[in-house]
Amino acid sequence: MPTKVEKDHLTGTDTTGHEWDGLRELNTPLPKWWLYVFYATIAFSAVWMIVYPSLPIWGVRGTSGWVAREALAPQLEAQRARQEPMLARIRALTPAQVAADPELRAFALAGGRIAFANNCAACHGAGGQGAVGGFPSLADDEWIWGGSFDAIQHTIRHGIRNAEDDDARTSQMPAYAAMLTPAQIGDVAEYVLSLSNRGTDAAAAGRGRETFNEQCAACHAPNGHGVPEQGGPNLADQIWLYGGDKASVMRQVANPRMGVMPAWAGRLDPATITMLAVFVHALGGGEQ
């Protein structure tokens, strides 16, 4: 509660007039050295804003005329000039040929790692581990669209299910909620789980197998191992883009979710795309 301002009898310092449970707040002044330093930083910042272009206003330049962005440009250009001979060699080769050359492979892995962090890690994870929800892992040995150098390069270059590239990878899974009964969808899910030895209802899996062979085998293969040429994922492993429990499998069968990947051709230099293909291939022990 507020009280009158008075001197503290122990320290001789004025109180602020506030008291809590018998404790009075002292109005202790800041040390003079601290105040002087604080005022000096204010003065320094004012001078700095005049000398250097510190205001985020287009065209504003400080009295020094120095702009960090302009100072960086020659350094970047010099760096590009140093790298250009290697990049030119990479542009002229396929990812497989780059990977076969120890010098180029080392360069491509280093460049691909940086390009991956800048462009791909947001969806696929910093280590290419992917995430449930439609972001494939690139660090395993399962490849939806094929894991050869050429297949990976094509996927990076043209993307998946995007409207900006006519050569994008495209596959379309029907929404079976409009074609199958809930019971049939449950049976198919049970059969899919049985492919990885996780089914719990043999009778349902048996019924689901017939439906699977009629509706799903064309894209996922009769044994569920997938058809990379059509982008049909392997259903017989333990890798699941949208969850591997029965409820998640049923949701995917009924109303499938399908991810979209942008086309990187035109956004990235061809040499960068080749380096990314070499890097991604090395992440997951890609196919030959």
C-alpha cells in the first residue's frame, strides 16, 4: 500500500512510498558510472546513424557512403569466380560422372550440403530425415520415385505435383471413401498392416487382400513393395509418410493426402541441382 516518502533509518536512502507486508521499497539511484555509460551509448548510436545508413529507408546513405550490401557484392563475385571452373565442369557432367570423380565429388558434396540447408531442409529436415505429414526421408534406402542419380536429379529439377512444370512427377491416389465402404477400407488397412507383420485381424486382412489386388496393386504392386515408375510408395516396410497406425492408414485410403514439391529448375543453377543430386544420393545410399 502507498505510504509517505521517508528516509530509511538503516541506509539513509529515501523510500519510494510503496510498502508490501511491512517491506518498504528503497529509491536507490543508479550508479553514476552506469548512467554515464548509458548516455554515451545513446550519443554513440545517434552519431552512428548519421555516419552509416542505419535507417531502413530506401536510398538513405550515411555520411561515410559505406553500405554493407555493396561491400559484400565484390567478395561474392570473387568467390563465384574462384568456384566457376569447378561449376563449369559439373554442369557438363551427369551426377553419376561427378560422383565418380573424387575431386568433383568432394566439391559437390560440400556445395550440395549448403544448397540442401538453404532450400530443402525446411521440409526434409537438416539431416534429410523427413517428417510425418508428407515430408519423405532422404536418409533411408526407400525411394518413392527411384533413388538413382538420374531419378533424384529429375525429381529435384521438376518437382512433384506442381503446376509450374509440365515434367513434374505426378501420381494421383483416388479417394476410396467414394468407392469402398468403411468396412472395406478397414479391411484394406488391416491387409496393408499385415504386409509389415503388424496386422492383428487375419480374417479382415484376407478380405482386404482381395480389395487391395483389385484397387491398389497397380500402383503399389501385388506384394505392396511399390512401383517407383508411378510414384507408388512401398507399403511393406516401416516407413510411413502420414502415419502407420490403422486409423492413419484408413484415413489415407479414404481421403488421401499427397505432397507437393516445387520445381527447382530455373530457381537454382544447373550445377547446384547436380550437386544436390549427388548429396541426396549420398544421404540415403541411393540406387545405382
